[in-house]
Amino acid sequence: MRKDGHRKIIGAFTTFSTFKLESVNLFRRGEGKTSLLYMGMTYLLGIGAAWLVFCKKKVQSIAVYKFVYTA
């Protein structure tokens, strides 16, 4: 087990906290539409990027399987 795993967890929490703080601050300044757009696009792009990586890995694993087991 890696010894620096706790740093990654703490880093994820601070990044998410900053994102939420920025969103709340936009609402407080009266920029509700901008805040909703910011949050929506962040979630949409994040999930989209994860989906693309998932699909890429799935295609790669199928290609490796076909190469190894059909040769």
C-alpha cells in the first residue's frame, strides 16, 4: 500500500470544497445563473470525461483480448 494515499484523499476534499465555495459565493453575489451554469458544466464535463476514459479502456481491453486469444 502506498504511503501517500492520504494526500490524494485530502487533495480531493479540498478541490471539491473550493468548487462548492466558489458556487456559493457566486449565488451570494447575485450571480445565480452563472453559478448554476458553472456547477452544471463542471459536473457534465467531469462525468463526460470519465465516460470517455471508461469507453476507451473498454475498447482497449477488447482489442487486447482479441489479440491474445485469437492468435
